[in-house]
Amino acid sequence: MGFYTTQVVPRIINVACGMKEADPLRRRVCDGLAGEVVEIGFGSGLNIPFYPATITRVSAVEPSDLGWRLASRRLAATRIPVQRTGLDGQSLLYPDDSFDAALSTWTLCTIPDAEAALHELRRVLKPGAALHFVEHGLAPDESVRRWQHRLDPMQQRLFGGCHLTRPIVDLLTAAGFTVTELDVFYEKGAPKVMAADSLGIATAGG
Ligand SMILES: C[S@@+](CC[C@H](N)C(=O)[O-])C[C@H]1O[C@@H](n2cnc3c(N)ncnc32)[C@H](O)[C@@H]1O
């Protein structure tokens, strides 16, 4: 990986994903998390301030060393133990049925093989456990989708492999999750091509 990917992209993500407009969405998606939680694409720990006190431990999966370093102040400020225990969501090092819940925020766009990551999450979640997610992906409107397809190659080059056109709910369902809560909307303050969000809860089957 080159300098741009390792040293620039994590800083861009820290600023772009750290916009205050996203705070209410982070609060919503973290609401109800409890017990042992795995968070994939932990980034710079922007969800930490929104972790509810019902979480007992977070296992963070994040390939970027710089992302993890940028999380240091937030890590120091939380009483919830957070450990970086994985580098790749596509291949988790935990045994089956390890976690009470999972968290993924704007990450399925970037993991090269999102399907593999979701299968891994399902494997490590206890039966019936919930994945809390907010992800941007393929827009509900055809006019926006056309632009997403046009801009997708540039987006991937500029933002560390981020795709604009992933069908989030279809990916979840294909991996064997049941989507039990779902809100689809355009995030305020961002261009629609990058802001077609799906926020909800999906449960891992038994
Ligand atoms: C757009 S950022 C979102 C970061 C964070 N979830 C947030 O809400 O601020 C996508 C994150 O996915 C991470 N990522 C990329 N490939 C990954 C992989 N194979 N496994 C886990 N995370 C990955 C990136 O390093 C980056 O931190």
C-alpha cells in the first residue's frame, strides 16, 4: 500500500466521517448494543462516544495503523474496554458464536469482499445476535444511481477503495441475515451519490 492509502486516506476519513451531522446517526445505530461487541472497520473510533454503557467490551477490526492511532484520545476517554483484535473483516480470528452484537458504520462500502465480511460476522455472532449497521450504498432513485455508476471508479481511487453502488440490504440478506429494522434515507449535508444510507438492525440466524 502506498503513502496516499496509508497516510492520507485515514486522515480524510477521520475528518469526513467525523462531521457533526453524522452524530445523530451514530447515536441511533449504537443504541441497544450490549455485551461483547465486534466492530468492523473501526477507523478512528468515531463511534466510541456513542457506545452505550451496556457494552462490556469491544473487539475492533481495523487494518489501518494510522486509523487506530487517530482513535487514541477517544480510546483514552472511554471506560469501555476496546481492543484492536483484528485487521481484516474478511477473515476474523474469533471462534464461532463469540459475540452478543456487531457494529458496522460506513464500512461495507470499503471492505474489498463485503460478502465474505458479512459471512464472517454471521459466523462469529451468537445465534439471534444483532448486527447494527449504517452504510451508504446503491441509491433508491434511478437518477442518483446513474451518477453513482459514473463516479464509482473515481470514488474508489480517491477514498481507499470505497464503492458507491453496493446494495446493502441485498448483501445482508445474501449472507443469511434477517433485516428486522431498516431506515433508508439520504444523509443531510452530503452529495446524494455518497449519502444513500441504510440504517438498521439485522439478526444472525441460528
Ligand atoms: C469509510 S471508513 C469508516 C470508518 C468508521 N467505521 C466510521 O464510521 O468512521 C471505512 C473503514 O473500513 C476500513 N477497512 C478497509 N478494509 C477493511 C477490511 N478488510 N476489514 C476491516 N475494515 C476495513 C478502513 O480502513 C476504514 O477505517
